[in-house]
Amino acid sequence: MTMLFYALVLCLASCSVDARRRDYAGSIQPYTYTSWGSWGHEDWCPRGTYGYGFSLKVETYQGSGDDTSLNAIKLLCRKPCGGYPNSVTSRKGGWGRWSYTSHCPEYYFLHSAQARSESKQGSGDNTAANNYNFRCQNFKKRKDHYSLSGGGSGWGSWTGRRDCPYASYICGIKTQVERYQGSGDDTALNDAIFYCCYFIAEFQKSCEK
């Protein structure tokens, strides 16, 4: 019983850290104008992989109906030299379909993110966050970048881009989504946090072999 207690104490002290990769560098949160809803779980690319693409779950224009626009974000992960593809996502809204997937070129990973968000509309139809763009960075030549555009709607305005710390790339996600409002105004996804992990130099050496 005593050993079990100490194991629990150790887990409380370290398990939350281990849930984040040991190469964790920080997080970025592109500004959005609304913050309705609850935050979902953190979802991380497997260690040794980084985000290289994404897809958005988007509800199309509903005409006279209630628009939610962006409902979820999916990150695509892989190893630096390709291989071991994976995908991660956090809380999702229940409307819409997954859009096309956008990918970084070879030797590039997701390094920056930018949100398109609509402010509170008063008596109008609120849609909250509507689109995300990302920028890829070449892990061999960090001055080289490549932009990826999302498939969300055009409502609202783009806010400032947020960059991962130097020599790190997006490796995880957590999203804030408003639940179904019944007869009220649904907005679905409102905000997102992206986690960044340092690039390990040994990976680049292995790509040069």
C-alpha cells in the first residue's frame, strides 16, 4: 500500500510532464476574438515526429440557417525523413466535413499558425473561429518558408501569426469548442493552442545519410 502511495505521488509530480514530450519547447495561441466553450484534451504527435500538414473540419454556408464554419483541426505528423505518418486532433464540433489536406514540402515542418476569427455579432449569427493558415519552415535551412492555406470560411479577419520558438516545430494541439446550443446560436470551434517541440539534431544527420 505504501509503495502504491509513493507511485501515485511520483505520477502526480511527473506524469503531466511526461504527457508532454520531453522535447517540448512551448506553445503558440493565435489570437481569436471569442472564447466560448470548453477546452478539449491535448493530443501530441508521437515522439520523433512533427506536424507537416493539416486538415480543417468545416461546415459550408447554411444560407438562412445557423452557421458554425470551423469545427475541428487535424494535424498530420511524420518523421523528418518521411515515414511513420500519424494524425492528431482535439475536441471537435459535430458539423461539417474534413477539407482537403495541405502538406509541407520535403524537409519542412509546421512552424507558425494564424487564425481567422469573427468577433461577437450581437443579435447576428456568431461563427467564432473560421479558418487557420500555417507556415512551414525548412529544418535544414531555417530561412526558407512555405505557406499553407486552410479551407475555412472568409468571415471575420486574420489576426497576427504566432511562431514556435527557434529550432522547434508544431507537435501537438488543444482546441476550445462550444457544445451544441439547442435552439441557440452554435459556433463550434473558438480557439486553438499548438504545442511546439525542439528539433533533434540527430534527425537531420540521419536524413543526410
